[in-house]
Amino acid sequence: MQGSATVVSKKFPVILGKILLRWVFTKADLVFFIYRIVWYAFYARSSMNSSVDFFESLIDEDGRFSELNCQEPTQRAPRRRPIVQRIRPQIQDLLVDETNSWMNAENVNNGGGLSVSPPNTISQRELTTMVSHCYNVPTSPCGSTSSTPSPTALPTTPPGTATLDPNWQATKVTIRDRNAAMFNNQLMADVTFIVGPPGHIQVIPAHKYVLATGSSVFYAMFYGGLAECKQEIEVPDVEPSAFLTLLKYLYCDEIQLEADTVLSTLYVAKKYFVPHVARACVNYLETSLTAKNACLLLSQSRLFEEPELMQRCWEVIDAQAEMALTSDGFIDIDVSTLESVLARETLNCKEINLFEAALAWAQAECVRREIEPTPSNKRAMLGSAIYLVRFPTMTLEEFANSAAQLEILTPQETIDIFLHFTAATKPQLSYPIKARAGLKAQICHRFQSCAYRSNQWRYRGRCDSIQFCVDKRIFVVGFGLYGSSNGAADYNVKIELKRLGRVLAENNTKFFSDGSSSTFHVYFENPIQIEPECLYTASAVLDGSELSYFGQEGLTEVYMGTVTFQFHCSSESTNGTGVQGGQIPELIYYGPTVNGAIVNCNTNDD
């Protein structure tokens, strides 16, 4: 028995130790909790300044103290997660109150201005989640707002005011929204631009990082090998509105163009090499291109080296030369552009009109240089461009009644040109004697055959009409019409071209039908520009022999080289014309060019 007692006494410490260890492991959460309190009480006074650190340190990341303490250190989960996942609902109100009190204190200290940053224990994401409802949502200068705007959101405000809210970041959901808030904003700006000519200067703050990420020129200015450290940069050759348009794209990904500033915006986009903005400007100019601004845009496109825009300008100038040459913008072009216009082989106008346009330009140039617009001065302004006018291709009456009497030509030049008109042996001239080729009209046939019947297709003052659209810009010159099927006859005809009920062009004219099934062409006074993907209405009212040929087997789509025509029935047609058959078998037009050459399909030599 004594031996047994000795064995028990020896094993007692081991058994007691096992019991204590088992108790420690089963009560590990309580032991760890006490340990953490003692440790924070004596060794972590600096961390006690924030109630957030204190409470979140007491609470384990996943609420399972015993599991974590039973694991090896390498098996424990990472200590830091976003605070929104770590805090418990019972202390969330405490965080909100603490944040609000801190922000109010900062507002007092900063005189109501923007606070710098929240305490280190509260991230920007937390502020968005917890206190965004305490403030009104500021309006972005670029028009973007928070996805959950406040009912009391402020109206659109001047640039910079979107960041007066000390919690403005919380209302910006995307990086675009946050960048947009910095547009034309002094906040955190590290460069200032003095934009505009003297007397029209505007000071525009900006941020180098944003500009450098959107423009290689700005990157070289601020971060390149020859970067300047200037805080203010003068830009006297740029319009402030155009500069702001460029910056708005860099900050907001928005391009807002207007007719008055699109050219200056194109200039600044080229200057700072922002090709997307430049492309948008060119597209805008192409869609707004007309005979009235074609010459001026041609001059600008040559300056900006935009070949596609130049080509579109030439298409308009070639087809509507008389309208383009008499436009207000023509007298403002540079002399180089003037020379290119006078040398153009495909101009569709009379030579006398071209000469008169050149004189108008010379008159304006004299005014610009503040010299008297005498004939000799006009001749001096034209310089070598005068030799591009083809005086010998005018009619004798046109030359005698105009150019010969204006003293622009020397007496010897005038005599030589008269001799060219009248003499058998013609003198050598300094002026081209070959007429311009002009444009060749193209013809779109919409019927595959024609026919006549003794009791069909009569004209009694009723309207034949058809609608059409194209996929590229063209210029309608006139229509091809069917004539009498009962012998030769004269017709009076009124042709019209409309869009959305508005008459774009009309002409009252006549044509003679020889009684054949051929079509007979009638023309408008000037070509009419037809925009792509727009619906137009072609109409004709004929008065003459009642019986006529008519088209059959009409086509809904007609492919003409680079242009596709689509035809639709018109509600204005009261004489039976439609897509499948009827009158107006042909559209006569000037088409687009390919590599500077006119594409001719079924050309008309009339």
C-alpha cells in the first residue's frame, strides 16, 4: 500500500498539470480576453486615444477566440480587413458619432473649409458607408452625380464648388466622377494656365497628373527631360473656351463642341496632341459642311493638315462652286488656298464667276492691308494667282463686258485675249486656254424596264413623287423623266426636292419629248446637297400630252459605285408613282470622290 501511495504522489503533479491544461484550453477565450485587457492597460496607452482601436482590438476578426488560440501562428487569418467587415453593430453608432464630432471640429478649425483627411483608423470607403447621409450631394461640373443623390442635392454650381463639402469624395462613385470634380478647380491644383490674348485672359487651374495622362505634350512639359518648373504657364494663342473644352475631355471624358468654337478647339487639340478631340472636331465640321463655309473650312483644314476634311470640302466646292465662291467666307481664305481653288480642274462653274470671286478676294485683301483698292493694287494682291484664271475660256461677251474693262489686265494682255477670240492666227497667252473639265453627272436608274399602254399613265396636273435616301453625301442636279408615248410633244414641268416637308429646291421648266422611251433630263438651278441617312422627297408635276411611258420592275436599293440609294413610296404621290413603277425613273447627281477623282457610274454627257 505504501508503494501505491508513492506512485500516486509521483503522478499527482502530472495529473494536475493535465487538468490545468485542459481547463486553459477550454477557457482560452476568457484567458485571452483578460490578457488583452492587462496588455492594453499597461503597454498600449498610445492606442487608447481612439475608441475605435480599443474596441476592434478586443474583438477578434471572426469572433472565435478559442479556435485562433488553438491554431499555430502560421495558420491564423490575416489581422487586417476593411473596418466595415470588422466592427460590430453595437459600436457602429459610436464610430458615426466620433466621425461627425471630428468633422465638425475640423470645420471650426479650418473656418468651414475643406478638411484634409479623416483619422487614420477610418478609411475613405468607411466614410462613404457611414456618413454620406449627413451631407448634401455636391453636383459635378461635368453633370455626373452620385448613384444615390440626396433629395436636397444642390443645383449646378460654378467650377470648384463641388468640393466645398468636406465629404465630397463620398458622393463620387467612380474615378471619373472624382476627376470631374477637379475640373477647373483650384483644389490641389499644381499648375495655372493664363489663357487667351491680352484683354481676354482667363486664369485656369489644373493638375499636372491629369493633363500628363491625357496628352504627350503635357507629359513632356511637366515630366519630360526638359520639363519646366513654372507654376504659371501663359497660352496667348488659344481661346479660353477652347482650352476648357480640351480640359473637360481630359478630366471628364466629355466633348462638347459648338459652331463658334470648334475651329479653335481643333487648334488646341492639335497643339497638345489629343487626337480623339481633334477627330471629334473634324467629324463635327464634316457634318456641318455647306457651300457657305466650305472655302473657309478648306483653308483651315489645310492649316491643320486634315486630308479627309479637305476632301469633303473639295466635294462641296466642286459641286456647288458658284455658291461657295460667292459666300462670305471665301474672301477670308489665305492666298495659298485661293491659288488652289483657282487651279482646280473640277470646279463646276463659269469662268466669269471665278474671276469675279478672285476680284472680291483682292478687294478684301486691300482692306485688310489698309491700302486703297485700286485696279493695280488688286492685281498686286492677286500676284501670280491671276494667271490661274482662264480668261480665254470665257465667252467673248463675258470677257468684253467684264474683265476687259476693269483694268485688272494690262492693255497688251487685253489685246492678246481679244485676238485669241477673233483672229485666225492666235497670239501666245500667259493664261490657260483649255476649259475646266468640271464634274460629270452620274445617273441612278431605279427601274429595270419601261412600257406604255393606250389607257395608262395620264398627266392631269397630278403629282408623281418618290422618297429616297443615300449612305453618302451627294449633290442632286436634276431628274430624268419619261415623255410622250403618242408622238413628239412639249411638256411643262415643275420639279421639287423636299426634306421633312420643306422645299429645298424647285424649278419650273420645259422639255421636249421625241416620242421615244428615252428619259429626258430636267435640272435645278444649283445642285442640292443631300446628307446621308436622311429621307428626301423628289416630285414632278407634268403638263402636256397625257399618255406617257412609265417605269416597271422598280428596285428598292440601287448600288452606284460608292453610293447606295434606297427608295420608298411617298404619300405625296397622287398619280400612281411608287417604288415598283411610275414616273421619275432617274436621279441625276454629283457623287463622292475617291482619292481626289470623281467616281463615274453611268455618267451623263449632257
